[in-house]
Amino acid sequence: MKKTVILIAYGLFVTGILVILISVLMSHDWPVLSAFLRDVGLLLSAIMGGTILHEKVLRDEMAKQFIHELDRKLESKVPKLLDIDEKLQARVPKLSDIDEKLQARIPTLSDIDEKLLARVPKLSDIDEKLQARIPSTGEIATQTATRVHDLFSERPPGMTGIKLIAKTEHRRNFWRYYSWVNEQKAQELFFAGRSVLHRINADIWTRTGGYAEDILLRRLKEGSKITILFLDPRSDLLERLATEEGQQPDEMLEDIATSIGICFRLHGLLRNNLSTLPPTAELKIRIYDRVPYFAYHKQDSDVILGFYFLSEKGSSSAPYEIADDTTKTVFGGHFDRIFAMATGGSLLEFDGPRRRLHFDDFLNKSLREFLTRKLGDARSDALLNRRIEYAEAARPDTAAGDAVAT
């Protein structure tokens, strides 16, 4: 707004000057009008020029007063250097005072030396204490020998690999095969061979007059986990394996037929006693079509092997024990893999946690029909259904055996 007013004032001043110039040009032709215009122009120019001059002088005076007043206020509020210096001198201690306080607080080297000497024990005292605590050479030797003896007594060096455990000509009637039969606590059992259930049944019959299926039922009632593998009688390996052991193929088929009959009767016992089986019990019986190479008998952490040698029946070889965990893993892994691949040969299984019992009737029927064709109706029926007290009574060479001999 103020800027607009100033522009108008300057405009009127210039206008007055122009009116005066016009009146001069018109003075010859229109003297009266020229005189009027001259007076108007002089008046307008004089008034506007005075107004502008007054405004400038007034503005300059006001600026001077404002600056003066501002300087006065600043001088009254901003302290002078002298005042600042006096206040700093009053507040900041002198170097001499600081030096005196530091000297009073920081101990001298002599004081430090005295305190250290008072606290640090002398070398003679240290030597005496060390001699009192460190035993003599004779005591160290005695303690070392005693400790080594104790360690060997607590943890004697273990055997590794495989070792012979029975100095007999064959594995039959070897006592360590039967500890699981008399055991009453839950165990983890794994039996694998060519016709393993047939051999277990022969052992139990010889020693107790009982049957394998009854013992297996009791062990399951006690919460054991049992895994059993035996050879599929339909395998094309059977004839070659029988020949290598000096057997007739029909003899090995009869052994496997006995194992299948035991599975069928064990299924009936489990079905009738299902409510008495604990959730911890597990049973897995499968047939396989792979080269077994050896018989496998596992009771918890104890593992016993029986090897198949050329022209010698499996039950005639000696038992060997696996002494270390690494070797146990290697040999156990062989039948673990065979078990995993034998999913189509799952004959009988019981899942304790799920209370599920499964018997493959189709597989059982297929095996029975095959055995009937190979052995004849009468012989296969006697072996599968135990029509005689003990099917191997006519086989004097197998009257006794071990749990995994075949």
C-alpha cells in the first residue's frame, strides 16, 4: 500500500511538470488557457515535490531513531567483554588452584610403591606356597598310576569288529540265542535269515515243548518291538542257495512253509488277544527276494551273526558277535535296506500305538498255492497248519538248532 502511494505521488509530480511544458507551448495562441495550465502545473508540482521531500526526510529521521534505539537496547542486553572476563575469572579456578588439588589427590610414586610392596607377597612366600601345593615327583607318579588303573578298571579297552563267541562246530543250542525267550521286560528284537521262524520254532520245541507263536505273543504283551525277515519261497534264488548249502530245494521250501504257518497262527492269536497288547508293542514280518549273505540276530544292543558257507548248512556254522557300534551299523544296515525294499512282502504287522493289526490274506493265499504245487497237498498242509506235532520230526538233521541258524 505504501509503495502504491509513493508511485502515485511521483506520478502527480511528473504530471505537473508536463502541464507546465504544455502551457509554455500554448502561450502564443491561447494565453489565458496557457496561464491557467501553468498555474495548475506549478501548484501540482510544488505540492507533490514537497510531499516527496517531506516523506524522504521523515523516513530518514525515523530510520536514524530506530537504529539509535536498537543500539541502545543491544548495548543494555549484550554483556561487554570486560564483564564476561570478570565473570569467567570469578567462576573458572586458577591453574595454581587446580595444580594444588591434583597434587593433593594423586599419590606420589613413593606412595604407590609402598602400597604395592605391602600388598604383593614376596617371592619367598610364593615359593613356599607352591612347594606346599605341588606334589613331589614320586607322589605325581603314584597318583598317575592309580588314576590310569582306575580308568582301565572302569572302562577297559573295548573290542572292535567281529569275534567268535562259541567254540563249537555249529550254532545249534547256543545259549545266547535264547535269552530273549526267557526275558520279561520289553526288548527290541530283529531276526533275519532264510527261514528264521522255522529255526526259532525248532529251538523252542526242543527246549520247552512249546511253539514260537506263543512265545512271540507273550513278548508282544510285554511291550517288545519285533521285526522278522525270511526268504520269499517264490524267489529264483532259493534253488541256488539250497544247492550251496548241500540241501534239496524242497527242504528249504519246507522250512519256509513252517515259517509261513507260524505267521498265520500268530495272526489268529493276536486277533484274539488284541485288547491285551500294550501301545508299545510292534510286530513286522516280511518276506524278501534278496541275497541274505548271513543270518542276523539282534536283541537290543547285542548282535550275533551266522554266516552261510559253501556246501555247509547255515546251522552248522559258528556264531559271531559284533563288538563295536560302527560294525553293528554296517551289518544292521544290510537287513534294514532289505526290509525297506520288501514293502510288497508285508505278511503280518501290528502297530501298537494305532491298535492296528494287518495280515495280508492275498499274499498268504499266493504263498500257500505255490507251496502246494511244489510240495504237494499233504506235505504243505502238514507244514502250514501243523497237522503233525512237529513237522521236522522226519528230519533228524534239524532236531535242534539256534534262533537264527537258517
